[in-house]
Amino acid sequence: MPSQSEIQETITARIVEGLQSGIVPWKKPWKNDPNCGSPANIVSRRNYSGINPILLDLAAQANGFTSRYWATYPQWQQLGGQVKKRPDNVKPGHWGTNIVFFRQVKKTKIDAAGDEKIESFPLMKFYTVFNLDQVEGEKLAHLRPSTETTAQFPDFTEAEKVIAATVADIRFGGNRAVYTRPVGSFPNHSGGDFIRVPERVQFDSQHEFYATCFHELCHWSEIRLGWEGSYALGELIAELGACFLCCQTNIPSSDDLSNHTSYLAAWLKSLQDDRKFIFKAAAQASKASEFILKFSRPKVEVPELQEAEA
């Protein structure tokens, strides 16, 4: 079994390779279909969180998968499906997609005084999952994305609801999108703590407007979640969090990466220098998106914690 450092190196290498080849896994095309969207486990129906949505989006883009549903080989069998045979053009070991789970493991230690102490630490483990597009079975037909194409326009109602529920101080106008941090210690501050976003009509498309609002709301969440870190890491967290929020509210993400090219070199360098960089960003982005969503939703899907939910 690979060690945690080996798992982190393998995953980081996959993401670096994707970025270098022009695949940005968190910039996901949008489809107005309930069976498309954020990657989810078919059994629990919970969205994957942390690093796993990035890994699954990388696999989906590389292989042209359209379904949002994933599961382990036994789970598909239990539902009456059968994973297809690996195509000849796919290398052995590359037909399934590896995702990771962290389980809290407890260990008893004896301290210097001879007393027992129970320590808890996270243990990382690989699981292999398959997309519904890789599975055969008539019983699964109702779960597959529709092949019909109809002229549908995105509904921004849910996004409006999420943004309004935060009661964040958002000021519209100007030519910059930025969050101004408080002056002094939050929440006992004397100024700042507001978001500035250009007027809606200044954006080339409506989905860019909402993606920008979500990006700045992720920065707004930083002081509320007690997060501190580098500028590059903060921008990646906000970018990931905004994309997670767009998926949750059915907002299409843009294929235009011109606003993000300046960050790409810094992200790549950070990924190559620190194998934990993307794990930190993905975990914090999940926390930020869940924090923002909780204002408008009584319950938000929690990260998958049990092996059975892989």
C-alpha cells in the first residue's frame, strides 16, 4: 500500500500534468441536466469534497465522461451494473479513477509520566471508482444524462438566494472585483469587510458575474473561518470555492481563462514545490463553499467520511 506522501505526490503530479496540458479541472463545462454537475457518489448521493472533485473532473475531461455519478466496482454491481472492459487504448491501471479518503485513526501512547494518552491522526487511503459512462446496465438508464439538446437558459434564482442570504456588504461599481479586509481585529473592527464588484452590465456574461461574486465571497469567508495564508494559495482557494458554488447553484463556468493565466504559473510552481499545496487549497475551498451555502440552506452536504461511501 502506498504511503501518504506517495499518494500526495501521485495526485499532485496528475494535477500538474493536467494544468500543463491545458486542462483546468475546476473550470467545468455546465449542462442543465440533473444527472450532470458536481461529482457525486451514486449510493450516498453526496457530493465529493476536498481534492476528490478535482481528481474526478480531471478524469471526466480526459475521457469525455458526462455523468456526475461515480462508485466503486462492487457498488455498481450491487445496483445491477457492470463496469465495461478496459479498452485496448487505455493503459492497465488507468481505467478506474483513484480518489482519497481521510480516516481518523486513534493510537494509544504512554507519556513520560507513564500515563496512557490517546492520539488521533488522519490516515489517507486510495479508492478506485468508475464513472457511470464506464458502466453497462439497463437498470441504470434513468441515471444517465439526457442525449436531447434543448434551448435552455440558466436559472440564477438559487445563486441570488445564496448571495443574499450571506448578508455580506457587496458594493457594485468601479472596474475591480476585490474584498477589502477589516481594519483591526474581526469582528471588533472599525472598517473594511466589504466586497466591491463591477456592475452586472459590465460583465460579458451573467455567469461571469455570479462566479466573480462567489470568488469574492470566498475571500470574505477567510476571516470568518480563521484562515490565513499566502496570496497564491488564497487565490486558488477562492477560484476553487467559486467553481464549487457555481456547480451547486447550476451556474455555468466559463471556458475563458484569460483572467486566471497570471495565477497559473504561481499555482504550478507551488504545486511542484509543495505536494500538500493542492490538498490544503481543496480542503479550504470545500469549507468556504459549505460556509457560504449554509446561510441559505438548513443543511449542507458534508464531506464523505466512511469507506462505504467511496
